[in-house]
Amino acid sequence: MTSREHPVRILIVGEINVDFVFNGCHALPAPGKEVLADDFVMTPGSSSMICAMGLARLGNQVTFHGHLGADASGTFCLEAMRDAGIDVSSLRPSSALRTGVTASLSTPQDRALVTFPGAMAQLRAEDVGDALLEGASHLHVSSYYLQKALRPGCRALFARAKAAGLTTSLDPGFDPAQQWDGDLLETLAEVDLFLPNEQELLAITGCNDLHAALRFVQNGRTHTVVKRGRQGCTSLYDEQWLNVPAYPVEAVDTTGAGDSFDAGFLHAWLRRLPWSEAMRWGSACGSLSTRGVGGTTRQATASEAAALIEQAP
């Protein structure tokens, strides 16, 4: 990729929380019951942080902006991002806030999440100053439905980013209320890249068919890639249906794989690689992230992702 390298700084605006990942649960617990897990790890969590750390691992310049508490969880996240080389100079831990926490229970077949939003629900679009935008080439936002205070101003934030010359991307995440309100579709009018998973896209559009859902979100500007887990990813690009399979990796835990997909896709797309090649980078980084417990413990380096892509038939 060296011939296409050019300096980019990616601004991630989003939520900060710690993940407690219980891997190898023999079943998801029924009410009043207890289950055992084979492994446990405490890792930096949240869709935004996992994506940011994946981008940094791939060698990108990353700035993160969000809210966090002046507590043990906040300190853990701040130090993890600093250690990853992420610019966290705009973060101001607050004693009035509590850093969010997610408990992830993973079985070989499925997983379940319980999240305490904490500070992630306090971030507003107005908190993202012009100086942060002026120092960046790209703006990425994750967890649209979880970030309740950011959501009303999210479209305006993307518009400001566009006016400042940035490209933009959005990963909607899951809606815990399962309302899937239509304001997200309005927000997409200011977004360059939309990165939902299949379940999210079908719910947002109200469609029962993936192809119909992809056509539904076509707005003349936004390009969409749908993450499909073990089935890879799918996109409708310039009226062509493109499918890229997941890469064969011995998966340990799928926590955050979609966020690592985002990192890989953005890494390639921001270097102006062809759309289908960016899909391969996303799929490779998503697959490789499943090698360890938690979303950030085994994220791919650029050389690892490139080698996996080259080895694929």
C-alpha cells in the first residue's frame, strides 16, 4: 500500500467504556440461573474505542473525543488509548460522570450484552469544537442510538465536518429501544460511508430483504457496506452487487469484530484503494480481531491484514 499512502488524521467522536468479556459461556443465563465462563478479560470497550484502537494498530493517526468519568474505568480507558498512540489531549475526565461499562457474555453460538451508558450519554455535537475538525481529514461516529445527547445534533456535526473538508462515516450500532427511528436516514444525507451490520440495516429500513434494504438507503451520496459476520460483507456500489467473504480464522471471541471491520475498511478507503479492496481490508481486520478475547486484544496490524488478503484464493 506504500504507493497510495498519504497523511490522514482520523477523528473519532464517540463513547468510552470498559468491556468485561466473559468468553466460553456454556449458555446464556436464564433468569435466576448462573452459568460459568471459560475465560474473562477486561478490555477497552465501546464501538468507538475499538474502532479507534484498530485504526491506530493499523498505523493511522487517530484523535479521540468523548466524555468519561474521573474513575478507575475512565483512567483505564485513557491509558489504553494513550498506549495505543491515540491523541486524547481533548479528553477531560469529570468527577461528575461515571465511565460506562459493558458486560459481554459469549457462547460458541451467540452473545449477549448489558451496558451501563454512564458518560457516553452526555456527549453533544456542540462539544466537538472547530479546532478538532480542522486538524482532521475524516470524521467517524459510532453507536448512533446509544449516544442520546449527540444524536439530535449528529447531522449538523457531519455537515460541519463536510464544510471543513472532511470525509465522514457512521456505524449506527444497535438500538436498545428497538425503535429504529427514521432520523438516522435523514442524517445519512450528510454522510459519505454507512457501515451497519445486516440486522441493523434491515431494522432501520424496515425491509426483509438485504438487497431491498441496500437500495432503500441509496440517496445519491452515501455509500453503504453491510457487515454480515461469517458471511463477510455486501455492498451495492455503482449499481454493482459486491460480496466479499469472511476470512478463515480460528475465532475465539467475536466481540467488536464489526468495529475492527470499520477500522480496516476506513484504513484502505482513506488511502484511495478500490472499493472492493477496502471491503477486503474490512473483512480481513474483522476476521483477525476474533483471535483473542475482547475487541482490542488481537486486532490486526497492516502487515497481518495484507498477508491474509494475499493468501486468500
